[in-house]
Amino acid sequence: HQALVWVRRDLRADDHAALHHALRAARRVHVAFVFDSTLLEPLRAAGIRADRRVEFIRDSLVDLDAQLRALGLSHGVEGCGLTVLHGDPVERIPALARALDVQAVYAAHDDEPLALARDARVRGALADAGIALHTMKDHVVFERAEVMTAAGTPYGVFTPYKNAWLRKIDPFFLRAWPVARHAAALAPRPTALPQALTGLAPGAEAVPALEAIGFERSNLHTLRLPTGSRGADELLDEFLDRIDAYGEARDFPAIKGPSYLSTHLRFGTLSIRRCAREAWQRAQAGSRGAEVWLSELIWRDFYHQVLHHHPRVAAHAFRPEYDTIAWEHGAAADRLFAAWAEGRTGYPLVDAAMLQLLQTGYMHNRLRMVSASFLTKDLGIDWRRGEAWFARHLNDFDLAANNGGWQWAASSGCDAQPYFRIFNPVSQSLKFDAQGRFIRRYLPQLAALNDRLIHAPWQASPLELQAAGITLGQDYPRPVVEHDQARERTLQRYAVVKSRA
Ligand code: FAD
């Protein structure tokens, strides 16, 4: 019995559900990844050559390939590693499974609507060849309908969901899926697969260079985001040393408060069970920071189950009445959207946040909330446009979490911010970046303003601006909207929700 493990969002070789199950069931196990041309071609068609995520995946595959080789060698099997393909997985995976003569393909669940549709087609094509597709949970602690209310309905409010999650959790659900002890079943990587099968020009390296799939290097390696599960281990170890302070430190973008693990959790270079186990054990031992961090990991599960039970949220408000809101559109709205996207709103905290996103692909959670609120409630622009911008630029882009975050900020989601709670971008700035350290990092042209004016440069007198060497409208924009007026307009815009609710 031979099997193929198809890795997607689980780019690691330890605590790996699909690999564990395949190694236990089969005598020989191959491991493959497909650079999905149906996702990459649209990027190329849009003129994008450098994409941090494509590079993150590619470099993480190099790490995974090395780990598989080492695992095989530890059992005396030479030449193990990853088979990398480029093309449409709906064709490539069944073709590879046939070429390798396997009886089953193993993969982890991916519950995004497009991924489910893809997997259904792969399942059909495999079935035609008499090959089974076994899929299983790996990406979250509790998935789909595992945590439900006593009435058997999905939770729509976070706190009761979290309490039910915490009641259910025990070491059984957090145990690792061991790989090393069964690794003798790993098969050597097939050599000389035809180009028609791999979609790649034949080369000596197991993992193709970025250029081979039509991409170039980005600035990924200048960022503090080491790739692969080795990179994830480094970040996790470093974070666990300061997890006790997470509760206090996490809200201030200028300091190292959060874990910066989201991209690793997105691509599965780190196991969610391991993170949750580390947090849960420390929380049990009394660490308040670990308790708060565990709660964030539960938000992650929460949004995944929302997407599972309500796939329509991918395009619609969770609460249907919010789909009747009349958002701004037309040329003026397009100009405001561009100002927001490019960090030119004249509100320094929002602009610094948007520049952080463009320059690094990361944005601090507090700033995601502030900038999403600004787009929807100060500029009156549809949350879906912001969601798409984040999806394009976030290294950690995840449909469930991004959609949940946007619908929270737009008040249209389940358990969202009430619509009449509107972040004031200046108060948020004064509260969470009091000394303007984060703002100065991304907007050096404002650096000479004092700690009061840096949050609202338009409040500076001509003399103060001159002393700081700033000409408003030239070195830095004037505010594109006036917050108090925008707030009034938003309350009117959202009134339609009240009348329909
Ligand atoms: P930490 O604070 O260290 O949190 C640990 C982990 O918990 C994160 O890595 C993440 O996996 C999970 N997590 C934390 N907060 C949330 C949350 N609110 N919802 C779901 N999971 C959470 N997170 C993404 O992973 N991908 C996204 O595309 C995404 N888009 C967002 C969009 C908006 C508008 C908002 C408000 C939030 C979004 N988030 C998203 C959630 C959160 O901002 C990021 O997970 C977090 O900033 C990542 O940094 P970290 O790993 O240092 O987080």
C-alpha cells in the first residue's frame, strides 16, 4: 500500500496529521506540494513579480524538504524529500498519484470555499482512478461543528464559544501527531519525473527557484520573519520567554508585544496544537499573559467555524441588514480609498499602519482595528474593499480571520463592535502610541513634532510646523476628512440598520 501526502497549509514535518496517518497506514509514503497556477497566474497577470507569501512558501518548502530527508535518513532511507509541482492541483495531484501508483492521498482540511471546491474536484478525479482521498483536521484545534451550543446550533457570540471551547479542551485535543517514529515508511523522492507531470523545467534542486514559477525575491529576508518551521521555532521560543507580559504589551504597536506567529500559523509551518498546548499549560499554571494569548488562538478557531457554518460571509455581511448600507462610491470615494491604501489620509496613526502593511506585509492587531474602522466609519467605504486590500498585502492573510476582523470593525459581523462605537483615530493614537514612537518609525517626516502634535499635525500652529520643518499638504497631507463630521455621517448611514433590525 502506497500513499501520497499533499501538503498545503501544513508546511512542516512534525506534529502533522496527514503525514502521521499516511505513515501509519502505508508502506511507502510520498510527500508533494503544488504551486497552484490558478492562484499564481492572476498575480502575474496583474504584473506582480515579487510576493512575500510566494517567497515565504518557497523558502519554507526548502526547509521542509531538508526535514523530510533527515527523517528518512534517521531510518536509513536515502533521498527522501518533497516533490514540488507547478500547475492546477486538480490535474497535477491525480496525475502524480497515478504516476506513483498510490492507493490513497492524504491531506489536511482547508475549509475556505475555493479550497473545498478544489478538493471536491480532486476527490472526483482521484476516484475515477480508483484512488481514495482522506482529509482530516490539522489547521485548528476545534473545527467545523466540534464546538456547538447545547441546542446543537453554532455559536455566534465569542465569549460563550470560548467558554465551551475551554470546557472541552484537554490534553487529548492538544496532543501532537508524531511523525518521526513511523518515518521508515517515507519513500525516496522520485527522480526524473517528466516535465509534463511537474509543470517545471527539470532541475537538480528538489524545490524550484522562485524564478522557475515566474517570481522574484521580495524584501522578505530584510524583515524579522524567518521562514520554515525552523523560523517558527525561533519565533515561538522567543515569544514564550515574554508570554507572561502579553496581556499588557499586546496593544502597543511600538513595542514587541505580540508573537508575530500569524504567517507561520497561516502556512502551518507551526502546529496550532503546539501553540495552544504551550499557552494552555502556562495559563493553567497561572500566567495571565498565556491566558490572554490562548484567547486569541480561540478567536482563530471561532472565525474558522463561522466561515464553515456561514460561507456566505465571504461576500456578505453576517447580519443581512448590514448589506443594505449605502457605502460611498464613485471618483471621490476612489480617491479616498487610494489615500487610505497608500497611507495618505493625514491621520498619522492610520497612515503609519498602512505603510507598515505595504512595507512589511504585517500590521499590528490594534492598527488593523483602527485602520479598518477608519475606512468604513470615517470614509464610509465598503468593508469588502478594505478586506480585499488586506488580502492582497497581508503575509498572514487568512480568509476566515480577515473577514471576521473586517466584519467586526464594520459592525456587520457576529459579535462585532456595535455600529455606534466609532474609533477616534486621534484618541487611539494618544492611547496606544503615546510617544509617537510607532508613527515616527513609518513617518519620519513628522519626527520633529512633539509628542502631542505628532498625533494630529493639523493642530500645530504655523510656527510649530515651521520649527518641525513641515509644510502641510506638501511633506504630509492635511486630513482627508474631519473625524467629527464623518462620525455624524456614519451614524446616519448606519441608521438603516436600526430601522431594519
Ligand atoms: P498574536 O497577538 O501573537 O496572536 C496569536 C495568534 O492568534 C495570531 O497569530 C493569529 O493566528 C491568532 N489571532 C489573534 N487575533 C486574532 C483574531 N482577532 N482573529 C483570528 N485570529 C487571531 N489574522 C490573521 O491571521 N490573518 C488575517 O488575514 C487577519 N486579518 C485581520 C483583519 C482585521 C481587520 C483585523 C481587525 C484582524 C485581522 N487578523 C488577522 C487578526 C489579528 O490582527 C492577527 O492575527 C494578528 O495581528 C497577527 O499578529 P500576531 O501573530 O503577532 O498575533
